[in-house]
Amino acid sequence: MTCHGWAAWIGLILLNGACSSTSADDTDLYVSTGNDSIQNRPQVLIVFDNSGSMATEEAVAIEPFDPSFDYAPNGGDKIYYVRGTVAIDDYPDPRDPSEWRHFFANNNACAQSLIAHPADATFSLLDYEGRFTSNLRFFKRANSRPNNKWEKLPQQKRDKEAMGRSVIDCKADLEAANPNNAPMASNNKYRQSGFPQNQENDAPFNVISAGADQSALEAAAEAALNSRIFGQNDSATLLTENYLTYLHHFRTETSRQRIDIARDTIISLINATPGVDFGLQVFNFNSSWRDDDDGGRIIAGVREMSATNRAALVMTINGLAATTWTPLCESLFEAYRYFAGDRVLGGFNGGSLAPPADTSIMNNSRYQSPMRSCQKQSYIIVITDGEPTYDNDYDSLLRSELSLKTSDRFDDSYLPGVAEWMQTRDVNPDLLGQQNIVTYTIGFSQGADDAADLLAETATRGGGQYYAASDALALQGSLQQIFSEILAVNATFTAPAIAANSYDRTQTLDAIYYAMFLPSDRPRWTGNLKKLRINSDGRVMDKIDRSAINREGAIADTACTIWTSLNTCTRASSGGDGNEVLLGGALEATVTATDRRILTNPQSEAGTLVALNENTLIRAVGEESTLLDLIGAPEEESLTGYINWLRGLDVDDDDENGDTTALRNDVIGDPLHSKPLALSYGEGGGTRVLMGTNHGYLHMFHDQGESVTESWAYYLPEMLPTLRELRLNAQTGGHTVYGVDGAVSAWVMDADADGNIERPDDKVWAFFGLRRGGRAYFALDISDPDAPKRMWSVDHTDPGMGELGQSWSEPVVTRVPGIDAPVIIIAGGYDSNKDSTGVGTPDSMGRAVFILDAESGDIVHRFTATESTTIGVTQFPATDSLATKVSIMDTDGDSVTDRFYAVDTGGNVWRFDLPDDDSAHWSVFHFAELGGDTLATDRRFFGEVSVAPSSFERVEAI
């Protein structure tokens, strides 16, 4: 796995101008294709209280569940479920006639829940424990949409019918490469072995023989894991009808020691939660008369829970005895050192106490951290029955190593301070990325009541949650909720191959606008636009006047950007929306808007843009059959569904909340290369920001100071061929759909120079290309920002434009000799021939520069490699496409461009001279040849040249 941090971006920026023979599609930098899915299992270290008070006899305890007893008739034939974190008192009751959260046991294809239990092979894991937690989904057949898919288990009763008699499967099967499914199901397709797949037929599994060799099974399982079917907040717990009947109707009381209750509960949940890797820490004796047995020791390092490792961990837990004091803070500090890979402090201690420390996780008196590069976080769960005792011997060390202050103490303990340090700092700086620890606490039994405030403070500052568990069921429920939350949270970190953001920024006056996007291994990437403020000292500040940029030069996690609501920042775990693409910014404002203006082309080639609906889109392309052909939709699919999808509605219930009329959270697509353009309209119009996205829209946002609204989103009918792929959003391994991905430029004429754009004299025109989205340029009249007009478009099929490649070149608006009106200059564009690795070969397009009339789009002049005798054409010997923005110069100070430079993908620099009004005198000079025909010398320029004229000596430096 590769972790792309800010340091990697510095190198990218420096090399962006000249790249050797590598693919020019830079999206592979964001999406890893490595086999890292299995490695992203959450890591949990349980800190188990083995103090003497854990030997206390609890007079009122619950008799354990007995799987051999039929609490339900014949043990029951249904499996129930709860999604996410649900209190045990809210578990389904099989005797409740209104309870609907269940399915037939024969349709359970979660094979890992059906394997033999290690304590009694006559029972399955699920039947013995009564419960099983994993990431779980059911296979839903589509109605109007052909994309059959695996969805989260229904949360709403109205969705129950969608599940019906469908099949259930779990992520644990993929992690174990277990292809078995539901051998007793009545539907033959549910009995077939294989792993879950989403596709346009009703086969839920990609059939693979259970007898295939292990390498084939592991490869198929890894492919299924990488398809990301599981993992988006779909953690759930299966519960047998027999167990739930016991839970609600057959509980009897008994007397048991606290340590026995805790041991059995933890072992049961470790067995029933295969998707988590566990480790175990206990207390050393911490006597008052010795100073060499402080803190705690790791008696089982965090390891992947294979059958062998799980059995060893269970045996270790069974060997625990209640004999020590309660050094909570010292033990947590030792746990931190383990995850940090730091030197062992108290981990060797414990004297003759058993079990001994796990020395396999140590090397030369240092811990071998279980954390991996780019791992977002690991987890610690502290379970204790009382306040800390003999727990202050490390206080001075904590102050020196973690820089804790007296103010970090709470109830005479640094326990919350250590938890906060692990949650907010990089625990293991030797690894790439930032690694944090989240701490949960459980106060078990009434003996922990006096420690409740301390434990609650520790969990709050440690990013977790405190649970008060007065008895065995409460302890079980607390751990169950924690494991479910960890599975859900961990999945959101690993959904994209690299959960990283990238952003481009635009500064205007005292504001900075950041365009951001979230990579995915699917076509649909989500984007956002955020604003920060520059103060009088030149520092970038957030909404509440805090410094918004961290040491690495990125937006700080704690920053609350200007447009984001304070409520959103308060709810965020870091205290701000920062560089989280899905939080705050223009996306928050757009998703919560009550009405959006989605526009498209008028029926004529030019004119005011019209509201997008079925009729206007049909008129824009000609007729309904043309529209369906462009979309590529089969006859059985609803055109209305596609129109509503374009309007941003969640017509396919992608978030699986049962609401298909709400807006999707990806209504702003990714601005991969479309840098935002800020325009000031002065009084009345305010500041507007234009930004294109790869969903096929050009958006205009209205900056209203502390808030933002979307003025409109213009959808180009030229993007219709990509619509179906965007909507289905099947796994493709990366970015495959491109739309309005080019930079936007503008021409502004403020006739009276009063700073206000006032019609009819003042004008604002916008120009943009598509980059990989196509071979065309577009112009809009946005003089009235709320009533945009289409002016013109040109593409490679227009006369004289045949050399136009992918429209990568940002339009440069200027004036040239002999032309009174403004023009735009664009380089010929990119030829995807240069995507190939190896030494570059001559291109067949993009070998040109075009000068177009800014108002009409007509060709004023073109420089091309193609032979031509046409007037207004200058031939030059280019063999490689010119993809970048041109760099213009005014050599005589008359506000007219008379020279410009352009570079190509063969390492050449070209100079274009426009000495006078007669275009027949315009010429091209081969200024520099910096490329070659070897891998080492094959240079390709993707950034414009920087030109520094010196009128003093008539020298131009490039």
C-alpha cells in the first residue's frame, strides 16, 4: 500500500511541467490497486482489569446462555439482526408479532457464522454464542433498475419487503476466503459457492468451487473485497431466535465472580466478531513496597484472528486471575508505547504473575508496533471495576515524554490526558501518515461507580465513549456496541483505496477558495468547494478566527471553514470540517438546499439556458430516441429516473436510507483539474465562483460572506454518454468518467470602471474546455450571473478545428494585432496517444494553436502542423500535441499580445510572433528542443512556461 501524503504532492507539483514517459492520466496517483483490503481490519487492544476486586462475588448475576436448550420451539427457524450500535434492551423479541428484523435461517450465506464452534463442534459459531457480528448485507433484486446489488440490511420496516426471502452474506467470509454460502436454501443460486458480486443479473455470487485451491480462493476473495461491496456503515449483529428468546424470557439469576463474568463475556464476543484483530493487556501487581512492578503488560499482542491465534487468546484469557491493584493510567501509557513501537517500560514487569508478557512483540527491549503505514487509527478498550490505585509512579515521565501539564489531570489522574494525546497526536511517527488511538472505557459492576466521571472524561478526550455496565448483560451489550461501531467507522476509512483529499485553490481579495475531491475506485468521485479567509497579517484563518493551515501546508483537521455551519464543526470528531471532502463547504449548502437550478442548453445553439427536465433535454438533442441512445439505457429503464438523477436526487437509494427523493451527497462531482474561478460583480451581484466537475456540470456558487448558495449548475448534453456509468457507479478500479474538467477563464468588461457589473454596458464572458471530457470548448455570457446564456461551442468536427485534441489548454483571453474585439488563444490539446508508457511517438491531433473570436467562436487564425493553403493559417512543424495553456507577452506595452509561447508533449518550446496587423506576417519559431528518443530524454511538458520579460535589455527569460 502506498500512502500519499503532502510530501508526495510537493514532488508532483515540481515535476508537473516535465514528465518522462509515464501515463498522463494522473488519477492513478489517488487509487491504489494493491491487495490491502484484508490488512485494513480494525485493531483492538483490550485492557482487562485483573485487580483483586474482580474476585468480588456478584450475588445477582445472569445465568449464561445454554445453546443445547431449546428456549424457542425447536431452537427457532429464524435469524434476527440489529444494525450498528443497538442497546441490548432494544434487541428484537421473537414473541413480538410486530417484529420484522429477521430472515429465514436457511438463507444465511455467512459461512463464517456457520463454522464449528471451537468449544463444541456439534454447534455452529452462531448457534453456540447466539450472536455474530460482521459487515453484513442482503442481495436485493432491482425493480426498474437492472443493477442488482448487495445492500445494507433494512433499517426501516417499510423496506422489509425488499429483503423478503433474499440471501444474507458477510465480509467475514471474504476475509477468510470461505466461498460456502447457504447450502440449505431453497433457491439454487443461494446454494452456489462463491463470493458476493454486483452485476446486471440476479446471480448474487461469482461461482467458484469450494474445492478450488487456496490461492484461487484467496484471489477471488481479495477481488470481492476490493469491489467494496461491504464496508460502508453496514456492521450488524446476527442473533438466533433461540438466543433472543432466552434473553427476553428465560434469564435466571445466579452468583458469580466479576472476573468470571468478564472472562466469559469477552471470550464469547471475540469468538463472535471475526472481523476484528484483538490483543490483551493486564495489570502488573503494582505493590506499594516495590518500584519494579508498575504499570501493565501486554500478554497477547494484537494479531490477525486466525483460528490458531483466537484459540491461543482464549486460552490466555481463561488463565487470568484477580490479584493486582488498578494502575489504569500507567497501563494505558504502556499500551501507547506498544502502538508507538517505543521502548518497553513496565511490560517486562509482573514478577511471577501469570500469564507472562508476550515477548514475541518485543525486540531489543522495544515493542514491535502492530500499526501499519497509513492506518488511520487503532482502538483501546479499558474495562475496570473501580478507581485507579497505586497509579502515579509514571506522572513525571508523562509530563516529560508527552508534555502533559497539571491541568491535564482529572481526579488526580493523567488517564484522560494520555487518552487525549493518543487521539490527537501521531502515535507512531515512524510510519507514513498519521496514526491515532481511540479509547473506549467500560465501568463494570457497581464497584466502578466512583470511577464513572474519570472513565467518562477519558473516553470523551480519547475520542471514544464511556459505558456503565452493571451486570453481565450490560457488559456484553457495551462491548457489542463498541465492536459494531469500530467495524462501521473502520470501514469508512478504507472505502476508497486511499482516503485522501486533493485540492486546488484560488485567492481573491481576502478569501481563498479550495476545490476538493475524494478519490474512489469507482467512476463517481465526490467534490466540494470551501472558503477560508486571509487576515491583515497574511495568515489563513477559519470561521472562528483560528489558524486554518497545519505545518504540512494543508487545511488543518480542526479548521472550521467559512461556509460550514458551526453545528457541523462541533459534531465533527476533530472539531472542524477541515479537509474532509464530505463535510461542510458548498456541498453542505447544496445538499440541504430546498430548490436547485439545474440548467441545460436551449433548443437553439445560443440563448438563455433553460431548466433541465425531460422535455428540454429532448429538445436539446433532437428527439427522445436520440436521448435514449446517447444515455445507452435499455428500453426497460425509466428516462424519468435518469432526469431525476441529473437533478441530484438519490433515485437508487445509494445511501440506503429508504428515501429516493432526497439529494445525494455527491451532487457536486470532482473538480479534478477545474480550478475555481472567482468573479466580483460588485454591489448587487457579489462574488461568484465558477467550477467544473467530472459529473458533467459547470457550477456557479454565490459567496454570501459567511454562507454560500449554488446559483445554478449547467449540465452539458455532450456529457450524456457518461450518464449511465456515473449512475450505476460499478467498481472500475479508478476514475473512468470525465466531464467538465478544464479550467475556466473569463473576460470582464466594466465599462465605467466602477467595480460593479451593470447591464447592458458591462459584460462577463466565461470560457472553458473539458480536458479528458472531450474535444470541445464552450462560451457562456454570464453578465447576469443569475441568467446565464450559451454563446457558442466549437469542437473537432467544426471546419478548421480538426486538429483539436482533448481540450486541456486553459483559454487565454486577450487582444491581438488587427482585431478590435477580444479573442481567446488555446493550444491544440492533448492526444491520448501519449498515455502509453515507453518512448513517445508522433501524435495525430493537438498539433496546433487556435485564436478564436471570443464573442462568436469563429476562427481568427490558426497555427497547425497540417498542410494548408487557406488564408489565416500558419503552418509549423509540430509532431507532438500541445496540451497546456499558452504564455502571452506584450512586448511594446500597447495592451495587445504580439508574442506568446507554447510547449508540447515532445519536450519542445515554440514561440509565436504576431508583429503587426497582417496575419500573413505571423510566424512560429522552434525556440527549444528539450526532448529525445530515449526513456531518459523523453520529456513531455504539461505545464505552461513562465515568461519574464525585461524591457530594460530587451531580454526574455523562460
